Amino acid sequence: MAGSTPARGRYAPSPTGPLHLGNARTALLAWLQVRSQGGCFVLRMEDLDQQRSSRAAAAALLEDLRWLGLDWDEGPDVGGPYTPYEQSRRQAFYEEALDRLRQQGRLYRCYCTRADLARAASAPHPGEEGLRYPGTCQSLSPTERARWEAAGRRGSWRYRVDPGEVCYEDELAGRVCQDVDGAVGDFVVQRSDGVVAYQLAVVVDDALMGITHVLRGDDLVSSTPRQILLYRALGFAPPRFAHVPLLYGPDGARLSKRHGDMSVSSLRKAGIAPEVVTGYLAWLSGLAPKGSAMRPRELAPGFSLAAVNRQPSVVDPSQLVSQLQNW
């Protein structure tokens, strides 16, 4: 874990659409965590999904973040010592990590499709992580592998998981433990089309960029034990993790597009001031009184993770604009 090293945090959005209010809150908290310690803040574009990502969306994200009053020391638009800061341009780093894992005997080809796994599932209902991989291709003979290759299946690469719990101390969620083998099984680190899985890419990027503090949404709590396995296998020290509660709609479901337009750009178009949006996000997070309007730099000096609300916050999109207009 990170010790006395100067804090290096990051925000790593996917440029697949407008900056969502919930993602803006995560960006604000990640920025505050680092700036309150006088650290370095990194912005990285997680654009591995090239079919859904776009340069226009990436540019809009940067514009919205700056409008909110956030800045970064390194990123795709300002450069830095760990360039490139777009995952789509970092394939060579991922391939090197994959080669190291193969040399350790940690990876094997898997020819199963999602349909194959669904049919083979022993449980009628998938858990939080979806269907546990049953190890179908773990011990295939060379002849069996050759037969799949001849049939045109290239196969994905899976990481071989050892039994036993993986535990870590989350700075917001507390102690988290998961038996990755029991919950998930061997997991994919590179898809059959050659695209690297998020679990591997985020570990390689955070490690090589010297990230010491990762603050992100608590929907990724259950992914972290897998990432810790990869950190260990690749010889990297894991950062400190803090997972913040998500925003929810009035129906109790995680806030999403189906609840309505919750983008920062829509609030800008409605004439809401950036100080009001920041104040609202700070209030949702338990960092400021209701009705506060402030810039991020005003929040940084007194910021403490201990003060961040541990409970999910509810936002009613149908009333948000009028609420902020009267904030």
C-alpha cells in the first residue's frame, strides 16, 4: 500500500456520452481527496470500447469538468510523464503485462461463448458478478484446443484464480473480503477480439502511472479483489481504495439515463451556475450545508474522507433543475 509517497489520484471516465451528475460527483470527490493533500491529479480516458467512445464525447467531458472548476496536472490534453493518457493508445503496455502473466502460467485460452456459459451454469440465477465461470477450458488438452482453433474460435484469455479469500481495507467501505474463485472463477483479461478487459487495463494503467489513491463508485467494490490479484501477480503495490455510494433515483434504482437527462451539460444549458452544481454535489456527499454554492477549491482545505456520506443519495431528475434554480 501507498505510504508517505505524495498522493497521486486520478479520474478515469469513459468517453461514451455526456458527463453524468453521478460521475461528476465522483470526479469532484477524487479531486478533493488529492488536492486536500497537495497531491497530483491525473485524468485518463478509458476508451477501450472504441465502438462507443468518441473524440467529441472526450472533448465534452473535459469541458464540463473544467466548467465545474476541476483541473488536472496530467492528462490527454496537457500531457505528462506517463503519456499516453488514453487507454486506446496503451495496448503495448497491456500486451507486456499479458506476456508476463502467460510466462507465469496464469493465463489460458477459453473458447466458451456467453451462450455456452449460460447453458453450463449450475445455478438458475446469476449472482452480482453474473455467472461464475465453471472452468470449462481450464484443462483442455492440446488436441482439444487445436480442434477449437480449427473451428474458427480464437478464444479469450482467462486469469487462473487460486482458491482463498482476497481482502483489503477500503477507506469508505471498510474491510472487504471476497473468495474470487468461489464468486467469479477464472476471469477474462483479454477478449477474443483482442480488446483488453477493464480489470487488467485499469491495474496496468494505475500502476504504471504511479497512482496511490483510487476513489470511485461503490459498484466497483466487488471488482477490486480481482484487481488486487493482478497487482500481486504483476509485482505492483495496490493503491489505497475508497468506494463512494452511488446516486439513486426516486424508484430506488441506480441513477441512469432512463431517469431523465442528468448530464452536467443540461444543467449548464438551463443556466445553473457551476458553484451551485458543486455545492449541490457537496451537499449530497455530506460535505456542505444545503443551499451552499462554492467552487471546488473552497472545499479542498477542509476535505476529509471521514466526512463523506456512506449512504446512497436520492436525486429526482424531474425536480432537479427547479431545485437548483432555487438553491
